[in-house]
Amino acid sequence: MLMPSPLSILQQYWLHSSFRPPQEDIIQSVLDGNDTLALLPTGGGKSVCYQVPALMKDGVCLVISPLIALMKDQVANLEKLGIQAAAVHSGMTHYEVNNTLQDAVDRRFKFLYLSPERLQTEAFNTFLSEMNISMIAVDEAHCISQWGYDFRPSYLRITNLREILPGVPVLAVTASATPVVEKDILDKLKFKTPKVFRQSFERANLSFSVF
């Protein structure tokens, strides 16, 4: 049985005829097993860069996201496309959290969204050893850098996850990274031979005038 191409997945679920540059190159890098950093402007289609390869891989994609609202929004958008996804967050009961994590073990969905704080909880680590994790996506990756505008110390715990899942590729995405923040992301996530993709943040339809 032939594996579907990234483009066929895009067309099937998102109904787009083609990728935006450099989405396809980022997706191929992940499929090749590379640790990858994608610097794309807001609205540049960052989520597609991990959602498409995750749909092509066997197992569950862990998505680390800083805000409950972002997680809920992403889950809702995927479910509208007919893709099973779930989130674990502080607004859930202990019973709901355990049920969701068990569903991840049972592969009832392709995407599991959670906050970086959740990575160190006993419940998550109890279930993690039984999960088949296909890839790790780090959303708003600038939060891991002490030089980023939104430094979140809990993001530093992602490196512990890397030690537990050494063969699992990581895709970090952000729309906010200076060269210093970019280097910090690569260092803190322990990317050994990273692939870095940058898209210009210049907007042709925006202009600034200073008087």
C-alpha cells in the first residue's frame, strides 16, 4: 500500500491545491526524521507543517502549546476537518485527564495537545510509556528562550521528554524569533543537526510611516 503524499493529505483535509512556501520543505524535513525549526509569520500556516506529517505517520503527535485557548481552537479546527484530536488542560477533572491520556494510549486520536507544565505530572508520565508518539510539535517555540518576549520556564522541561523519546523528531514553530532567540531555541531543545526554515516577515500590504 502506497503512503499518501503530503500534497494528497493537504488536498483531502484542507482542500488546498498547493502548499505555501516553505511548508512542503518543512514537512519533508520532518518526514525525513530531522529536528526542524520553522520561522513563519502569523498566518503563514505553521500548524499545517506538523499536522500533515503527523497524519502520514503511525501514532500520536504530541503538541506542546502555551495557552488553553490555543489548544481548544486547534482541536476544534481539526475536528471540523474530520481529524480526531484532544487536549489536556487545567480546566479538566482528574477523571477527564486520565480518560484522555488512556485514549491517547489506545490511539483514539492523532493529536494530543498539552501545556509544557503537564509534561512533569505523574499522570502524564504514567501513560507516556504506553503511548506510540510519532513526533513532537512545539508551538510558540520562542517561549523556551530567556531572550524571547514571552519566556516560559516550563518549556525547558521539553528536553526531559526528548531523553525519554530519543528517536522522535521535533518540529518547533514560531512567528517571533530574533537570531539570538533562534539560537536559544536550538540549544534548549538540543537539536543536533537542525534544519531551519525562515520565511520573510515582510508584508507587502503593510507600510509604516514615522513623523
